[in-house]
Amino acid sequence: MPRRRAPRLIVPALIGLLGAGSAAAVGDDGADGKFERRDSFHFTLHQDVDIDERGGIYGSRAFEQSVLDALEGAYDRLGALLGLRPESKLVVWVWDPDLFDDRFAGLFRFPAAGFYGGAIHVRGADRVTPRLVAVLHHELVHAALDAAAPRVVLPAWLNEGLAEWFEARAGGKRTLSPGERAAIERVARAGGIASLEALAGPSFAGLAPEPAAIAYLQSYAFIDHLARRFGEAELARFGTTVLRARSVDRGARKIYRRDLASLEADFRAEIGAP
Ligand SMILES: [Zn+2]
């Protein structure tokens, strides 16, 4: 396997777990009550990472501004790559890592670096690391899809596949890394590639670490397959059409002139899955 990445999650199911509106309430009584709020054009940020100094290049104000800069950059890339430009402000909570683990670890069977549940929640760091930026890009896709079609529950392979693809693509990756490619082909040879139907639930939250890693990789690989074969502009049109039509199959027929089953069959053939 390539470097195992902590999968990230979102999910409507989580809103149920937390209770309606409690995503905000969770933050409001943040353990030490020290959430700082700062706004940019498209985002409202709350963060409680334990940073000693308020000023200076390592202070909390500089940190908050860096997070917002990263988010605004991600917003622009999201519009360019996936055609998603949420109009309402998106709310982002950056949690102290220990507090995040205390509060949320029980919601997942694998270590999560962030999730979306009505707002973006990420496990923070004391600096804006490439890893933190990647997680923000990933969760932004979930937030934007939800903002575009709040009542549509997308299959997890599409929701997570788009998030993984955008995170990678925005980070400069054109396709799967050689290690990821080798891993998916190894899983395929072993008969471990699930059907899209089996990955169509609302989230991967209930999966154990190993199956979760495979599910995320497979979802990314399928979206990457579509982007390489038909082009990135068509991928963006596919995503927005699925949201509008409220049907993955109708989106596939309209944009790719194929049904989902035949797209899936071609993907399986490419990676050598039986
Ligand atoms: Zn996700």
C-alpha cells in the first residue's frame, strides 16, 4: 500500500449523529471557550488551536489569516475545476487536535482529519501545513456540493471521489501516483474492488481502516478515470448535472452518453478487476 492517509469524511449521516444545528453548538461551547472568529469574503472561520502569541508571524491572527487565504485560494480553484461557487458564506471550524479527537474520534472507525456536517470541521495544526491545506480542499468539496443541492444525498463514491480528486488536483497531482496505481491494481488482482453499488451509501464512516482506505482510493481512481478519459471540463459538467438531475445515471447519460454500468465496466477493465 502507499502511504496510508487518514481518510476524511463528511456526511449527512453525521448531522444526524450530532443533532440538527449542533455542529454550531458544538463549537460555541468549545472546551476552553476560546474560539476566535474571523471572516473573509466566502468563509467564516472559528479556530481554537492553542497558539500562544496573538501577534507576530506565528501568532493566532497570522494563523487565522493564513487559513482564510488558503480557503479563498481553494474556493477559486473549486470554481475553475469543478464549476462550484457557493454563494452563501461557508463556516469552518479548526479544532485543537486533542479537542478534535476527544469530541469526534468516536464518530469514525478510522482516524479522521476532518469532516463536513453542516459546517467544515478540521483537526488543526499550529501552522498552515500542506496537510491542513489538503484537508481544507477536500472538505470544501463536500461543503460546496451540499450548498449546491442540500437535499441531495450523493453516493459516497461520488462525494468522496470528487473530494479526493479535487484535493489531489489542486495540490498539483495530475493523476494517481505510481504507488496508488500499483495499490489499486493489486487490490483488483486480489478481487477486492467493490461495485459502485456497494459504495453508494451516504458515507464510508462505518468502514474499518483497511476497507475505508480502499474505498477512498477506488473512488478517487474512478473519478480520475473519468477525468482522463473524457476531460476535466466534462467531469465538472457531470458533477453539476448529477446535482441538478438528482440522479447519477441521468448525469452519466447526459454528459458521457453512457450509462453508469458501462463506465464502471471500463474502469474495472482498466485496473484489471475481474
Ligand atoms: Zn470526504
